[in-house]
Amino acid sequence: MPELPEVETIRNGLRRFILNKEIKTFIINDQKLGLSLAGLKKIRGDSLAEVGRLGKMLIFSFKCSDLKLLVHLKMTGQLIFCLDDRVKQNGKLVNSTRVLLAGGHSNKRLTNISGADLKYIRFQIIFSDGYRLVLNDARRFAYVKLVNPVIFSVIKKRFGLEPLSKDFSFKKFLSLIKNRSNKNIKAFLLDQSLIAGIGNIYADEILFATKINPQKKVGDLSLKQQKAMYDNIKIILRLAVKKRGTTFNTYVDAEGQSGGFVKLLKIYGRDGDKCYNCGKIIKKTKIAGRGTCYCPKCQS
């Protein structure tokens, strides 16, 4: 699923297109989402004030209402901003979908998508100017929730520090490590209640850059290693955002392009290949329920 850099890239793309747009109505195409049209009526006629991010989740805020619309793309979700044009074919009017922006997962360039490709639409926001924002999701794992401020506050408390925020200081990072000496270091990085947004790709890259074996415990790290890991979290995530994320399987950014960080991957997904640093064969094991790549020499 998209991690912090990919979701941040999608967020930045969406902000360019949908801010200040007035909402005309909603279409719920999949009742499994659990959304209520009665609840969504509260934000009809309102306008989108901001698109935020909490870890790997997108947060839509409104100008008049204090409600929040939460969207998590999970494994196969796509957010597609498009315009449905009415065009003539053989004298008959048919719909043609012109995509202006798409981000999430795709097996092909979403800039060339057609209406026929939108086979798994689960939810739509229809704007007053004829544009729409569509959630397309083949495996139906993505979720959309409309929540009030009280519930949103409860949800926020489940997430840890945002690693690209000013609040993510080394002092606070050390406070997370304290009393977690027996926790596996990779499980520590993946724990969203501690640090929000790091997933399997960037956990592997951070540990490789810091030369830490992913099988180690948090308590095994020296203060120097702790500081190096803290620095590498920020360096790698910022670079990944700059490169518009990583495309390892099907993720594309808001312009329908593959994420450029894939060319900079040093360890993730490279099991069986030679380490760029030492030439040893990269190994793969399972840690915290996730496939984990590491160099047995550089990360000894």
C-alpha cells in the first residue's frame, strides 16, 4: 500500500485541483464502505478547504463544516479526478471520461485511462462544475469515513509522531525508544502508534542506510545508531517525497507517472541481488509479519 511519501505526493496533487470546489452531491457505489447519504448531506453545498494527511491516510476538510472525510487507499485504491464529457458516436450521446489527475495503484498510465477502465468505482464526489473525484478500488480494501471532531480526535491519538513535522525532534524520538528495549527494531519503525507513515519499503531502506540488522532489538542500539536512524528517517522520507514516491508494483503519482524513488532503492525488493556497498548477496526473511530484505555483511 502507499506509504507516507506516496500519500503525500497524492495529497499535493489533489490540492492543486480540488481546493475550493463546491460539492454538489455524492454517489455511493459500494455499500460495503458503510457510508450514509444522510450523513454526507451535511456537507453538500460545502467547499473543500484543505487536503491533509495523517500517516498513510488522507484528510479532507471543509470550509463550513467541522466534519472530516478520511480516505485510506490500502492495497489497490485509486483517487481519480476527472470530467465526464458528453460526446457523439454514430449519432448517439455517450459518456467519455477525461482524467485530469489520478493517484494510487494502476497497472498502466492513468493519464490514458478511459471510462471503461473505471470498473471498480466505490464512491464519488460530484462537484458543482461537473468535475468529480472517484475512488476506484479493485480489491475493495480502501475505506472512506465521515467523522465529527470528537471521533477524529480519538483517531488522531492512535497515530504517533509525523516524521516530517517539526514535532519530530530527536528528544521525542528518544522518548519513543525509552521503555521499548525488547521491541524488534523493524516492528518499532512499522508501529503507526509510534511513528506515522513508515511502511515496509522505507523501514528496510532506513535500516540499511543506518547499517542496522532488522532482527535487532531496540535496546541493542547505541546512542550513535539511534541518532543515525533518526536522521535517516527524515533524509529518506524527504528524498522519497521529492522523487514522488516509489513504484515497486502498481503505484502511480497524481500525474499518472511512476514514482522516481524506485531507482534509488538500495535494499527493498532486491533479495538475491548483490549489495551495492559490499557485493554480498542480499537476503530476505520475515520480521513483524513482513518480508524483510537486508545485507548480512553491511547490517551484521
